[in-house]
Amino acid sequence: MAKCRVFAIDQGLKTVVEDGLYTKHLFGTNVSVSVVKFVAPKGPEIPAKAHHHGEEISLQIIGGCNVIEGPGLGDPEDPVTDMAPNMALVIPGGLSHYGENFMGPEGASMRLNVVTPPRAEFGPEDGAPYYPLKNRDDAA
């Protein structure tokens, strides 16, 4: 029998980059939910590589970010969407995107992301944390 599960937003985060990036994820039947939290001092300098997946709903909780549509080659013509705290964005499935993070007064930028279908690259909930870092060699 299916049961409700609690997902504490800013607790139990796992280290991706010490003093820079922390995350965790949870799977439902048809969605994955993740929190990404970039913190000072290293957080503003951590680049995301361009990647794509299923449809994503992203809610900026603290700080800010931008989402850049495109293959990650730095083309100034690539569309950019800025997100401030309490803003949400729908990213269509299959759209290649990446972005930058901006620290809020809390010294962090934190988002809650919901993706369907679930992101397979996240792996098991109790496994190593995943984030599409620009210097990763894995597939987008």
C-alpha cells in the first residue's frame, strides 16, 4: 500500500562540493524531487553543465539563479530566465539548459526541483549525491 513520505527541504543534504554545493533527492512513482543548495564561499563559482531531462518544475526558495537555454557554449543569444526567491519555472522536457546561482543574504541559493519522469542519473536515494557539474564526464 502506498504511503505519504515527508521530504524536509533543508535537512539531511549530502555534500557534492564541500563549502559549495549540497543536495538530496527523493523518488515518487512518476517524479523525482530534489533540493540543491549552493552556499558561499564556493557556491557562486560552481558551474552546471548543459543537460536535459523530463519536464521540470523549479522553485527558487532562497537566493537567486538564472536558467540559460542552450547547449552551454556561452552564446550571448541563448535565452536567459532570472529567478528570484519564491519564483517557479517550468522547463519543458528535453530542453537543454544550465545556469548560474546568486547568493541571497543568507549566503545561499536553494531550489526545489520536481522532474517527471524521474531522473535516472540520481541513482538510489541513499547513494552518492548527483548534480550535473560542468567538469563531469557523464552524458547530458
